[in-house]
Amino acid sequence: MGKGRRIDEYLGGGRRPVEGKAGECDKIIAERAAELAAEKVAARFLSRIVDEIEAMRREVESLKAEVEKLSKQLQSSGAGGRVRQRHRSKGGSNLAEVLAKEGFILGSEAKAKLGLGPLRLKSEAEEVGAVVIEMEGDIAVMDRRAYEEFVALLASVKTSDPIEAARQMGRYERLFTELRRSGRVYFDARRSMWRIL
């Protein structure tokens, strides 16, 4: 009987793998599979980043719209506040107009001039950005420009005599007298000038 073939020869056992086209093909397939897996991971990562950027863009647009809405409300409420103030004030006159004309108003005079009590006067003064000076039993409300003018004029008066100093204060004479009476204005002898507390 002729030599028979071993079974492992049929199954390819005992043989070294063939180098060449088949081995190269396996290597290319493995590399391509790795590339595809990396691309898939990168695509998922980029997709998350794009989603986050889109969410942030929507949030920025929403915030921008909200800011514009609030800005419009502030503008309209500012105008509405001035209109309401005119309606509340006595004789069509309002606090801003009185301050522009006279420079200041005392809380004790606000009822007669504006129909406002001292508390309401203080509240409206804050609304229009006026300076409020607390005094003993009263308040003085001043336009900011008038306040700066008053302080500069006060510093320029060199006499320590309060009556003479009051005369030199011009339209602020009565205000000077009231502030001095309540201890808010004093003569600084060291600097030879009147000062406000």
C-alpha cells in the first residue's frame, strides 16, 4: 500500500503560514479596522462638541434676547417714571424742574412747592439721582451740579463769621444757614475754610 497522507496535512497542521499576499491582506484589514474604530470614536467626540457648541449658541441668543427685552423695559419705565412723577407733583411742577431752577429744596418746603412729604421727596430724589443731605429734623435735596457748585463756593469763603459767610453764599444762603444750624457745615480753622460733613 502506498504511503498515505497524514490527516494534519489535510488540515494544514504543521505548516508554517504562507508569507505573502494572504498575510499582507490580514495586516491591511487589521489596520483599516483600527482606523475605522478611531474614526468612530473621533466622530462621537466631535458630535458631542458640536452639540455643546450649538447649546451654548442657543443660550447666548436667549440671553441676548433677554438683555434687549430688559433694556427696552428700562427705557420705557424711565420715561414712564418721569411721566408719573409729573402727574404726582403739585401744579405741574416736578422735583427735577425745581432742582434745575433753584438748585436745592428743603424737605420742610416740599409739601408747599411739590405736594410731597419728606419721605416721598427723598424717594423721588433718589429716582432722579439728586443728592440728599440729612439734617436735624429736615433734609436738603440738591441737583448734583448745584451740590458741586455749593461745595466749591463753600470752600472759597474765607471769613469765619457765619453771618458774613452766609451772605457770600448767594442763592445758597438759606441752605448754608440750615446746614450750619444742624452742624453739617463748619469752619475749619486749620485750613481757613468752610466744609460740609
